[in-house]
Amino acid sequence: VVAALLFCRPTVRPAALPALSPPNTIPSRLPPDACPARGGNLEGFVYVSMNAVTQACLTVVGQNYGAAKTKNIDLAVVQCVLLSAGVGLAVGGIVIAAGKPLLRFYGCDAAGIEYGVRRMQTICLWYFLCGIMEVFAGAMQGMGRSLLPMLVTMFGACVFRVIWVYTIFRVRPTFFVLMLSYPVSWILTLSVHAVCLFFLRRKVYPRLANANADTVPMIETETTTEQEEPILENEKTDAQEEIAPVPEKEGEDHANAQ
């Protein structure tokens, strides 16, 4: 990009360029095709809210994976899935309900607001699927598998949408069909992530169980050795107390005999 900016020459003369607006001026209205992008800005608030749950899942799963606590891993994944879905539905519903006033704040006209609301109704309504998808990916990352969820997300959320544009969208080129590629790609990627997480559990959990079983006897032996030491000391002190009075009795008998 830097090389293109430095060495490429413009093919149009400066005189043929359209006149620029005066500096420090803000347009009162955005064109209609720019308002759906403003809807994408509002969707970012929903994504950031769900991504916070994903980061928490990654951290908790990683800690319990290191401690070989498989039950805590499953519990964390289930709780984060429910929490991410709830946050996505709640924040997404708020964005949809307040979509028109928020788009007016961005300076959209009536036609642009209509497209922006249609985009948010298609995406924000199903955005919780993206949150669940990322929770599954974060769980696999917490177990030390980061390449697998990256590849699944790249092909499911990126390559699939490009294929959608050149196939289904070409057959039915409507705005709704274009926006429908988002929830369909989330459902596809979520399903593949769930299958990968299931087989990863079957592969990793037996090894964690064996590691946990090997550490339990070591802890038991350390506790038994620590308990045996005071018992031996108590036995020695009791034996010394029994032996100590014997010379006194012998001395008394000897004095009486004299």
C-alpha cells in the first residue's frame, strides 16, 4: 500500500477532480448507502459485550485445564454460553429498539434509517449466535488449541460469506439475502466449533484424569509422613516418663533396708 501511494501516478489531472467541500464542514445528512455502515457501528457494542464473556471463558478454562479440573471446565463453558446468549439478546434488543433515534444521531435520512434498521433487525437479533460461537472457540483456546478454532472461524465466517455472495446472493440479489449471510455463517461455524470441542474433550479429559490420579497418592504420602513424626515423639516421651520413676523407687527400698 505504501509503495502504491509513493510510486503510482494519478491518471486524472487535478483540474478534472470534483471540487472539495470547504474545510471544517460537517454534512447535515449522510447518503443512504452510508447508513447501514452506521448500523454496523451500533452492532459493535453488542459484539464487545459478548466478547468480554468470551475472554472470561478463555481465562477460566485455561486455569482449570492447568489444574486438571474437568468438571470446572464444563461448568465454565455452560455458564459462559448462557451468559453470552443472554447478553447478546439483551444488548441486541436494546440496539434494535433504539435503532431509529441512534441512526438519526449519526445524521441519516429516512431512507438510510430504513436500511440501517433492516440491517440491525437481521444481524442484532441473531448476534447471540456469534457470542456462543466465540465461547466455544475460547474454550478450545483455553485448552491449548488455538489453530483449530482460528481455521474454523476463518472458513466459516469469512470464506463462506464470500461464497454466499457469489452464489446465493447472485441468484437473489436483495439486501435481506445479503445480510442473511451473517446468521447463516454463525450457525455453521457454531456447529463445527461444538463438534470440535466435543472430540477435543474426549481426547484431553482422560489425560487430565490420569494426571490428577497420579498427584493424589503423592499428596497422601506427604500427609502420612507428617503425621507419623509427632506420634513417634509422643511414644518416646511416654517411655521416658515410665522409666524415670524407677531409680527413685530403688533408692527408697535401699534406704528402708538400711
